[in-house]
Amino acid sequence: MAIALLVSPSLRAADTPSATLEWDLRLRHEQVDDSGFARDADATTARLRAGLRLVPAAGWTILLEGEGVAGGGTYNSGANGKSAFPTVLDPTGAELNQAWIGWKNERGGITLGRQRIALDNQRWVGNVGWRQNEQTFDALALSVKPVAGLTASYYWLDKVHRVAGDNARNPLARERNLDTHLLNLAWKHGSQQVAGYAYLHEDRDVASASTATYGLRWTGSLGKGGQGFGWSAELARQVDYARNPANFAHDYWLLEPTWTQGKTTLRAGWEHLGGNGITAVQSPLATLHAFNGWDDQFGTTPVKGLDDRYLGAGGKFGSGKLDGKLSWALAWHDYRSDVGGMHYGSEWNASLGFPLPGGLGGLVKLADFRADGFSRDNTKLWLQVEWRGSKAVAQ
């Protein structure tokens, strides 16, 4: 019924078919100083993601995309067996990244195959774009726009291909078999958007990872042109689901007011992931690097839960030809448990992005975690150059 609703109003003769070559080449050096290891990790990796996007008829798209990572250094990639060094989860190898066929018009769309999925701010489902090997899903995606401003989306996930790659020593780190249903209803009006969701995640390989998460997210701003006061607010409840042997119910919330003046945005935040000392809120399909600090200390939420209270600032700067082309970010996090009164530690993050000749983009990024009652002191430094582009090859 959904396919008929979307396709039947606008089936028509094909426009001129076209084909476009797309690429994303990224060279990165990552250094990790972990106090739990005698030696630092140094990883230099190059990632090439290249795809062919075909538009055979009006509304239809086919994407075939591969991904390869090469490099070396003294680091534990999760696949190379160098366990005497800190982990840098960028293993070498090549694999199929995306292969899907899709159709869309102004009323919605359908996509079937291996694809990138990033919902809202990617707290629950994302593509983990920071890592060299992207996370993608074998999935069916369906979206419908019944009225202006309202979008209903449904996803069925059959398998997740994880960032550790096909050669990871732990088979469960390579991919997981799923039977996951994601429902998202988003309404946008002016500068505000409200999204309600139900994410029913069943992990057929690891039953204890199966959860149902129900929530509401509200974002917006009061000023014109993105200036002045803005906010993000989210509230969710996560419970055990499917064959999960545990019995739990945990709360999640996020409060993040912002103030934008010119090209600079200031923010304060409080993100809460509930825990009871046995289980805690988890988001195994998320883009976790974007949350709770860039040092990635909390890829798995501690069983006592996590309170992340943070301050941050960022924006654009530059003059002349570089006006608005330089970007910066600075943030400080304070981490505490939900129960037990434990102070986990604190963290500083900083980054500087800048353009380079030939359409390249450069990035310097730093994360420094100071442990208190959790993990160990850890510092990470990244130096990165990236080149993205596309070129029509047939029309």
C-alpha cells in the first residue's frame, strides 16, 4: 500500500539517465597516549570511499559504493593483533560499503539495500562517520510526507556492518544480525522541530543488547537567521526488549541551551543516561564519537549510568578569502555516575578546521581525558586531510 501511494501519482517516462562518480579520500594520523600502556599508539591510515550513483529514470537512484582503508603504524586496530598498543579502531581492508536502490518524490521515498542511516542527531542510530570504516545497514527504509512539515519514517534493519571491519578478531565486532524496527515521526514548523520515536532494537547475536527506546526530541531557536537563543531537549525511556534476559527500565534526557552571536555559538548541556548498577542505557547503533567527549571513553555506558555536564563553544572565522572558512570548537565535560556518587573524570576537546589548496580540507583535533574513578588518563591527537568530490560520467 505504501509503495502504491508513493509511486503511482508520478510514474512517467524516464528523464535522461545519468551516472555520477563520487569519492571521499581521507588521510589521517592518530596518536594515542594511554597511561595503561607502556607505548603510545601511532596510526597513519588512508581511506578511499568511491561510488557510482545511477539515475536510470525519474525518481529512481541506484548507488554502488566501495570502501578501502590502507595504512600502518604501531597501534591495535582490532584486527592486527597488536594488543601491546592502545586501540585505534581503523583496520585496513576493503569491503562493499553501500549498495541500494531507491525511489522518492515530494511525498516520500523507499530505499532497499545496504545503506547509510543517520536519524536526528545520531544518538540512537548513525553511520559513525568519524571512523575510516563507516557503519552501514542492510535495511528497508520508507518515508511518507502526508502533509507539509510532517514526515513519517520507518526502517527495518536486517544487519549492521560495524566500523571494526570484516577482519576484526572478534566476530561480533564485524557485523550483527538484527531484527530491528525504527519508527520516527517528525514535524517541522519554522525554526522548530519535534520528533517522536520508537526504536525496537533486537540483536539476534547478542540478546542482552536488545532494547526498546521510546522518546521525544525538540529543537529550535527564537532568533532570526540562527541568531540568539536556541535549544535541544530530549526525553526517552529505554526498557528490555525481545530475548534480552535482563529486566530494566532506564531514563535518558538531554538539555542543551545555546546562544549564537554572529559566527560564534555558546552551549551548555546535561546529558543523562540512567543506570542501576547492573544495567544502563545503551545505544549500540549510534555515532558515539559525537557524544560524551571525543576520547571515546563511554562507548559502552557504565552500569552505574552516566551524567555528562558540559560547556562548549564553536563557530567560523577568517578574513578576506578565508572569511567564514575556518572553523573551531572547544568543549569541557564533567562525567559522573547516575547512582553511587562516583566522579568518573573530566575531559577537554578542541578542534580547528581549515581549507587547503585544491579543494582539500584540513583538521587538527585533540581530546584529553583525566580519569578519577573510571578508566585511565588518555590523550588523543588527530591530523587529517580530506578530499571529497563528484563528477558526472554519463548523461
